[in-house]
Amino acid sequence: MHRYLKLYCKKDFSLIKSSIILCFLIFLLISSLALFPQSYSMNSKPELSWGSDILISDEDSELAISTKRGYALRINGRMVHVIWSSIISNSNSEIYYRRSDDNGSTWLSSIQLTDADGLSMVPMLAVKKQKVFAVWKDNRNTAEPEIYFKCSFNSGEDWGTDVRLTETSDASNTPAVAVYKNNVYVVYEEKTGDPATCKAYFISSQDEGAAWGNPVLLSEDIPKREDGAPSIAVGQGNIIHVVYGSDKHAEQTAGYNWENYYRRSTDKGKTWEPPVRLTNDTIGDT
């Protein structure tokens, strides 16, 4: 009997000890709620607000256009980098760049990146620390647009010369750019063949844009089928990811029922895994 009573007392003391600790924790929680009610409110939501509009494209032009695909704005710490195309006339447009060093509160003066006859359009950005890389399409001295590249190694203060990346008689459009260490990767679409159809291409530099390799066809060579509007990103380990639209699966003529496709390279774009279809919308375009 004495042994069982002793065991019961031990269990009972343990229960009392746990109860004391629980009561102490509840006391701390209630005290915290009383002292800092807003910190522990289950129903409170942070107030969201927007600042006043800030005019960024202050040059004298008829129209300033930024791309709808999201590559025209890049963030690096507190720096905000923006690029756009400014329409001067029906036959001339130029690329402009502007930067903020304080999360968009104030802005440095805009910089005109191009100064050439013709239309400079659809600019895109990539940023790696203090290095800024820009691509766009441009029809200076050519009937059809070609892809151009330009870079800055001091956060957009000074820029190098314009570099033409494509040399074809076909129209090159919708470039996108990504960067990983010293590697700069660009994708774009090009209209080829008769009748003209779009194909997705990839081109790269291993030395931050000083020299460039030959374009690589990402699209499958299917007559009268189109691949276009490619986007690119680079992940950990220098793995390249590309998505683009394609109508190669459609039973109808080219240009109908576009779907999204994905391709990946693990060796800096030398070889590519087979395309993977991401969407399956039988009604219309994705």
C-alpha cells in the first residue's frame, strides 16, 4: 500500500507542476495582449496604401511604352531600374532608362540609351548587383527589326555601345534577357519561311556580353506552326528555364489555339531537354 501511495503522490505532483507552468504561460499571454494589443490581434490587417503618382518618362515624346511582360522593371536592393520605349514619331522611337536609389521615392535623371533612325521597341532588363543588361528590337538600317544588346557595369550610370545580336533578313521580335554570374542569356522570336511563321531562338554570352555565340533554335521544325513570345529565367546551378507559346498541337491552321510550352537546359544552353506542354485549353489561346 505504501508503494502505491508513493507512486500516486509522484504522479499527482507532476500534474500540479504542469498545471502551474500552464497557468504561468497563460498569465504571460494575457499580459502581452494587454500591453501590446495590436501585435496579437487575430483580426487586424496591415493597412495598405499607395503613394502619389510619379512621372518617370518626362522626355518630350508623343507616347512612352513599357512592355507588358514584366521585364521592364528590375529591383536590386533599394535600387529600382526601369526601361521603356519613347515614341518620337511614327517612324522613330528611342529607348530610355531611369533609376531610383531609394525604393522609388526619388528618381535620377532619365538616360537615352539609343539614338538611331527607325523604331527601337520592346526593351527588357536583367540586373546582377551593379551590372545592368538591356535588350530590345530595332529596325535601324534594316527593313525588319533585329535584336540589340547594351550593358552598364556601374548601376546604369554609364552604358556601352549597342550590340546587334541577330543578322537575318527576317523579323526578330520580343526579346527577353536573364543573367547568371558571367553568363547572359537572351531569347526571342523570329519570323521565318514562306508564309512567315514564328520560331523561338536562344543566344548567349559567357563573358557578360563581350562576345556572343550563334543562335540556337528552340522550336521544333514543324511547317506552318508558330512558337513565339518566349520568356527566360535562370535558377540555382545555372539551369536555364524557357517558356513560350505554340500552336504546334492544333489541328487548325497556324495561329489558332496557342498553348504554353517549357524547355530546360542544364549546360548553359548547349543542349535542351524536350519541350513540355504546360497548358491544355481546347477553347482558345493561353
